[in-house]
Amino acid sequence: MKGLILARKAVFIMLCAGVVISGVGLYGIYAEYIRGSREYEKLRESVAINMERSAKADDESSFNAETYLSSINNDYVGWLSIPGTPIDYPIVRDRGNGYYLNHTFEKQENICGAIFIPPDMSLQDDHEIIYGHNMKNGSMFGCLKKYLSMEYLKDHNQLVIFMDGQQYRYEIFSAYETIDNDPVPYITFNSVVDREQWERELPGNVQLYDKIVTLSTCHGKGKRLIVHAGLNL
């Protein structure tokens, strides 16, 4: 009997230890979420404050947001915003090794990562593909799952990209779930044939737009969530 009691105590202690270790792990993840979110919040605030100061000053001291952001990270290529949602982030070009999967815009190691395009892509391309993590706290691309609701899509159908001193306003027209290795959403338009194939295989009125932006994020095991937006030049 005594041996049984001791065995039960041992199991209880191991379970408690497991809970503590799990709790420490969860706290670490939560702390990274907080650090990542704060970094981006401070970045937005810094840009806004400098722009406000610049508006009150003379032309010689005018603030250029893109020059400022490029000075922080020379991989900066533009800024992505979806009004009415938490998506309001700088975009970087990945270095080809998945660096921005676990590094923020300010190059801090963090599970939030950054919003990025592939290394061989430009925001000037006819089909721009932008990646971001599906964070559980709704940051980064964590709110994209809401676009599976047609009502939400209709109420939040504007996507804005700022680059090279210009603002480009896209219309979000399609959102869906697909398997992880589905190549169709990522077809680049190297020819008219590529574009026609893409239009045939994807949902939505793709043919109505001159340029396409595709947002891509993970959505459960082995799945991706895709959101498409179009721009007429």
C-alpha cells in the first residue's frame, strides 16, 4: 500500500512538473506575441508622429516615411493596410532563407515574423504574393480567416499598398481555403497563357483586374488561407 501511495505521489509530482513546464512554454510564447505586437505598434506611432511634425514644419525638414523605414530595414519595399482590420504593416522582401518567418521588421527574432514577399518578386509585378503568419491573437495575418465570411469580405473589401510615394487601392474579391501544396494561387504571370490558366482555375472575377495581390497564410495543419485583391490601372 505504501508503495502504491509513493507511486501515486511520484505521478502527481511529474504531472505538476509537466504543467509548470507547459505553463512556462506558454508564457514564453505569449511574451513573444506581446513583444512583436509592441514593436509594430511603436513603429506605426513613430511614423505617424514624424509625419505630423513634418506637416507643421517647412519643406526642408519634411519627413519621408519610406526613407525612414528603409533606414531601419533595407529590405523594406512598401506598406500594407486593410482599413477596418488590424492589418497595417510594413512589407519586406525575404532574403531567400525564410528569415522573416521568425524575424520582425526590425530584425528581432520573434515568432510573429514579418509581412513579406518572395525574394524574386516585386510589388510592381502583375501578381504580387504577400505572406504573413496566422497569429492566434489576431495580429499579422491572423484576421484573414474572417474573410471566409462573405459579409465580412463585403464590409472590409479595400486593400491599400503604399510604395514609391504612391497609394494603390485594391478591391478584395475572393477568399478561400486550400491545401498547403496547391500551386495555383501562386502562379506568376510570365505570359498571357499563365494569366489565362490562373483565371480559369481560381474563384472570383479575376479577369476584371489588371493587377492582383494574393495574401497567403497558414490555416490549420496542411492548409492555407488565400485572399485575392485586384487593381485596375
